[in-house]
Amino acid sequence: MANHTARATRRRNTQEAAPGGRASPRTRAAAATRPQLVSDVVPRYYQVYSLLRQRLLAGAWPPERAMPTEESFAAEFAVARVTIRNALRLLEQEKLVVRVRGRGTFAVAAQAPGRLNFGGLLEAVADVERKTHVRLLSFERLALPAEAAQLLECPVGSVGVAIERVRSDRQGPFSYTRCFLREPEAALVTRDRIGNRTVLATLVAAGVQAGAAEQRVSATLADVEVARLLHVDVGAPLVKLTRIVRNADERPIELIQGLYRPDRYEYRVKVSRSAGGETPQWVLK
């Protein structure tokens, strides 16, 4: 598709070129204002979908008036019409647009979907449990994988528990998580005890004191299995979160590795401006 797009772009530039082979002012102006699709990893239709989704949620098109045509969007983004069609299909599945035969595509008047905040720890647990439900994919007692054992600071091959789940709200699935527990905490969590709770809430209910946590946030792409579980396309971008929870003695008690849909996930923290020193710093509250 990239080669096809490049050839189509070169043909347009050649047709609109000014005498002497230089692009006309109109072509240069259009190229300067055209949204740039620069990722070589994320599919182009998904990049277009993301940009159009942002515009829709910002109210760019009133519901009573048709949105630009597929041809117009294809020219704006310098992609084929099939790319625009696939992007609009995703928007239609989210009920952000409605397509009327013979009339065009119309924005649906709706508020932006709510996003859950996982920036906190215990303060977010009750909200998550009340507003979501979980599907248990696997609950297994096993020798912890090398990476999990390292992050939990226990010998490779140590026995623990691995829990794999998908969490959803009224709009559908939004997170896929793998949780690893070492002993003695692993013995405190069972299939029956965990239910719809977060693993951390189950540990706290069993008397474990969570003292601190380290979180790492990055990004990744959905593989075939995760794409199926989260109802996204293969290769769609996902937020990747790794959290290590420690008890009051600074010993790791839980490792959770989560993949979240970026349209349904929000990471928030509070910071304050420190007053001390020659160069005050922003610090977590």
C-alpha cells in the first residue's frame, strides 16, 4: 500500500507541477497543510481512524451536515479510498458516525467515552471494581517465568501464581492483564476469592499492606490474540503498563503487566512544585 500511495502521490504532483518541473504553489500549500501519516508500524487506516476520531470527539462536524467524502479524505491524507473506508468502518462500529446510502457519512452527536484512570493504586480500586467486570482467562500455579521472578526479586524457578484476565465496562473490553504473585502472597489468592476484584484488593483484604509501587508506561502493538480479546485490529497501538507493588518492608508482592486500549485508558498523577533549592522541581504528591 505504501508503494501504491507513493506512486499516486507522485502522479498528482506531476500533473499539478508548474513549468520547469517545480510544484505549483497550490500543490506546495496543500502538502504543507496535509496531516502527516508517518508511522511505518501502525497501519495507515488506523492512523486515519485515530485522527478522524479526535476530530469527531472535538465536534468538528455537526450531526446535521454530511462529513467530507471518501475522495476528499483520501486526497487530504494522501491515501487510497479503501484506507478511508476501513477507517470509517471502525468509526461506525464505535457508533461515532452513521453512513447513509446516497447521502454520505454523518457524525453522531455523543459525548466522548469515559476513560478509566489507573494512575493511582488503592484509591482507584473501588472505582474499577464498581464500574467494570472481569473475565478470568487462566489461573495457574507454576514456576515463575525468569522475567517475572527477576522483577519479583525471587530465585528463578520459584513457585507462584499467574493470573490472566480481561476487564470490560459497558462499552466493551479495555484491558488485558497478566499478574504474577510470589509466595507467601500467592497462597492468599484463589479463584473464588478474587472474583471481580483487582488482585491488589484481594491481597489487601487478606491483610497484606501495600507500601509502595513502581509503574512503567510505554506503548506496544496488538498481536493476534490480544487483538481478539480487546476487539481491536492486529497491529493497533496499545498502552503497556508494568506495575510492581511492594509491601511495607519494600519486598515485591505483585507484578502486573497490562495492555490497555488507548481510547479507553487514561493515566493521571498529581504533581506539586517544590519550594526548596535553587531550581524547584515538580514532584509527585
